[in-house]
Amino acid sequence: MNTNLPPAAQREALNADITSTRAELGRTLEAIAAKTQVKTRAGEAARETAVEMTHKISDGTGKARAEAASWWHRLHGLPTRQRLSAAAVLAGALSTVLAVVGFRRKGGRRS
């Protein structure tokens, strides 16, 4: 600040400097807030992805159940011996599907 100025001009220069500093501080705070929001948005995106994947797994389980019901209805038209063989195959396939779904729900980790 120039001390050769009259007191009123010095006051105006000081106020202009304060205003400039406040504006710069405001921009700095906005930049910090934007960086913080990135982390928040990333967390929200991760949660949304987890929910979406859970729905996809649930849809896959529902499709497997529908397929099993379809097979069950087809079995009733077969003779007893064929019905038991087909039921064994169906039970194996269904247990495989459920194992895969369970594996995916655990996040692909083996326990």
C-alpha cells in the first residue's frame, strides 16, 4: 500500500485489497469444496453400482427360478424313470446356478 496517499485514499486502497483478498479466498474455498465433492460423488457412484449389480444378480436368480419352474412342468409329462433322471439333472443345474450367484454376492471371494 502506498503511504504517500491521503488517508481517505489509503482507506479505499485497503478496502480494495481486502475485497480482492476475500474474492481470492472465496475461489480457494470453492476449489477445496469441489475436490471434496469428487470424493463424495465417487462414493455415491460406488453405492449406485453396488445397488445396480445387486438388482442384476436378483434378476438372474429370478430367471433361474423361472427356468426351473418350466423344467418342473415338463417333467410331469415324462415317465417316472425319466422324470427322476431329469429331476437329478435339474437339481444339479439349479445348485450350480445358486452356487454361482452366492459366489458373486460374496464379491467373487472364496471363503
